[in-house]
Amino acid sequence: MIPEHVKESFGLAGSIEPLSGGTEPAYRAGNVVIKQFHAGSLETEHSLELAPWLAGELAQVEERGFRLARPVVTKDSQWMLEDGWTAWSYVQGHPPEANDIPDVIGAIHALHASLRQVAKHPLLDQNTSAWGFAHRHCWASRPGRVHPVLAGLVSELYTRYQPIPSLPCQLIHGDLNVENILIAPGQPPGFIDFTPFWAPVDFAVAIFANWMGPRQGDVSVLRHFEHIRHFDQLLFRAAVRMLLIVSELEGVAGWESAPEKRAAELVLDL
């Protein structure tokens, strides 16, 4: 559970309950979510250095057309304790369904418009984790090392690549899976667990599309994304990114029935 020094630092009172879902243990105390960061929490081995920077940037965001899990400071105005504990505002809601997609697309654009002026942190280019490796190579040529089980699908996706005109890059939420987007009645879509990457905004939209459609086995929802410029090419890159992460993590157990395999095959059939 939560150490006493964490409760004291963030001024937490009342009951604390564990939250389900997510890859990291998280706890809720009223309107605050508490979790402990470590190397890898932001899908980069530089997470502990990046987390305070990210919190400082997100704290300045004005929520217009979206909701966001915002950082909570300690009593002495720190974003993170020395042992990695952080606190964030609780965002209510449930994962999006197909009829929520247009609203979510609008909210993704609104979120990233609020981040347009954020300067690139140099550590974003030094992410050598599985996620950093996959992110770089999905925009470049096929890497030399790909798990043999995935190599065929990865190579075929690369054959579908066509040049994309230069798109402006900025800070994006690089993990817009359905668990990180929350829908609540009468409120705009909310975003949690912001994972910092540097890429075009519509690549974040394509990541969401890949999770919402092909990874769920439903390509019919992709009609909601037809207005996105270069969407097919962005979707190919999002599919490659997902496969390269699996390859780097060697997460190929049960591959024949894996949702990542189904998603890549459906993207190739489009």
C-alpha cells in the first residue's frame, strides 16, 4: 500500500483503494491517484528524469475540449518524491465505444493543440527501450533485428510504406490505448497515463485507431478516420510500431491468437 511519508507529502486523508487496470499499481484517495514511477514507467529508461519535466508541462495545460489527469504537487511543491511516488488528479469514466470515436478524435486534437508550444526534451531522442526502438523504426527502415515469428508481417507492412509529406512533430501522448481514454456523460473525453513521444499529432490518432479498430477485430470503425490526412500510411506505421514492441519484448507466446497479429493482418487487408 501507500507508505506514510507519501500520504504526508501529498496531504492524503481518508481511505485509499487500489485501482484495477494499467501496467503499474495505482491507488485512489478521493480525487487523487497515487502511483510510483520507476525506470520504464513512461516507456523509456529515462522515465525518472522525464517525469518531473512532463508533470511541469501538463500542469500548465488548459483543458478545453478534453479532460486530463493533471499532476498534484507535494507540500513542498515537488512533482515527484525521491523514491518515485507521484500524485495525479482522478479522471472519471469508462473506455470508449465505437460511437465515441468522433468525440475522441476531436479531443485528441484539442489535447495536442494545448501542447503545441512544448519544447522537445533531449531525452526523448535517447529512448533505447523497446518502445523507443519501435517508435524510431516505424518511421524509418525495417530494423535488422525482428523476432522470426513476426518477421513476415513486419516486412509486408514495410512494403506498404509510401513517403509522407513532412508533418510537424511535437509532444504527443504515445500510448492512446482504450484504457487511457475515459468517457463520462456530459463531459469531454479524458486522458490518463500520458506517455511522452515526439511525432505528428495524427500519429497519436492512428495509434488510437489501431487499438480501437484492428486490435479489436473491427475495421468498420476506421470509417471515422477517413478525413485524417495520410491516415492509411500513419496506420501502417502504428501497426509496425506495435509489432516491433512485441518483437523487442519477445512477447510471442500464443502468437497465433494474439490481438497484435490479428490487428496487423487486418491492416494489411485494408
